[in-house]
Amino acid sequence: MKEVLISGKASFKIEVPYKLYETGEKGKKPLIVYLHGYNQNIDRFEKIVNPLTELKAYHLFIQAPYPIYDETRTKKVEDWGRSWYLYDGEQQQFVKSMELSSEFVQEIIDGLLPNIEVNRISLFGYSMGGYLAGYFMLSRWKHVNEAIIIGARIKTEVFTDRLQEAKHINVLALHGSEDKSVLPEPQQKEIEKLKKQGFNAQFKSIKAQHKLSQPFIEESMLWLKEKGY
């Protein structure tokens, strides 16, 4: 006979790296937070978006907390790709994972702010990192001024009654017209919804697939410069 005496859940912590760079002269400047895509890590992502670090700002690269096991067993753990959330198709699981990752990102930012001079905060998220950027900006609207979301969809349905609180945020949504992994039309509809809510939001289609190629970086750079970065 087998009897369950106790069943429960316990927290388990792992160390997750982040990097903060400063470019330009000392003094108040923007903080740009970079959120990579699925199965990437900060080292790979940093190389792709490196042109953006030319902007005079603080550049914060954060690695996602969920490791993706390397089935080839050829990479060290620190080189594995990472994931921002766990999603099995259930909205409840999605929101729970997004909230945990957002708390994690917020904790890092809060720990850095007393030591740097920041006048505004921008999010730069690609693919899975774009989904997180959308959730983070709408759930923590007091902390965000700009958001660039590439190859993802802002899930406004999670914040139906709270969108007005975030309408000060400038939003740029970039999407590949040939993206078959995350179709562009749903994101375009989300941007139209935000516009109706009073957001300064823009959707731009780029002839590309679901890959963070240089045209996305160039468009992001131009837009940030237009916003005073």
C-alpha cells in the first residue's frame, strides 16, 4: 500500500546573467533593455544588435531564466539557449510565466537604478522577448517610455481594462512580411487597437522572415533617434 503523506511545491533558484554597458558621456541618459528571442542568450543577442549600442545610453542585456536543454550535449550550460516563459496553450500558464519573468526583469532594473542616471527607459524585444516586452510595458507602465517589439504580438487582451494607463508609451512594432512563425496581421491589429486607445503606436512591415536581420536593427535605430535617443 502506498499513501501520499505530503504533496506540495517549493521554489528553486538558478543564477541568470545580465550585462550593463554605458556609451557616451556621463550624465543622465536613456536605459535600453534588450530581451532576446527563444533559444538565444545574451552573448548571441548582443552580437546581433550591436549597432544599437552606438546610441548614447545605458544598454542592459538580460538572459531569460528558463534553460533549453542542448540535446546534442556539445554545449556548456552557459551556452544553452534560453526561454522567457513556459507556454502550453493555456492563457493562465502564459500570464503566470510572463509575470514571473517581468518580476525578474524589474528586480534587475530596480537594483541598477540607484547607481546610474536614467531619464527614460526603452524596451527592445524580439520574438519571445517581444511578447515579454509587450506584457512588461502594459503591466509596468510607470517604468516604460518606449518599446520596440519585433516579430511578436502584444497580448492586449490580458489588460483590457488597463490599457489607458499605458498610453504615454511610444510603441514601434516591426514585423517580417514573410514571417510564417508569427504572422504579421494579428500584431498589426493590436497596434490599431492601441492607436484607438490613444497610444503613439506604429506598425511597420519589413520584407523579411522570422529572423532578426539588419533591416530591423536599422529601423529601430532610426526610430530611437527620432525619439531623442
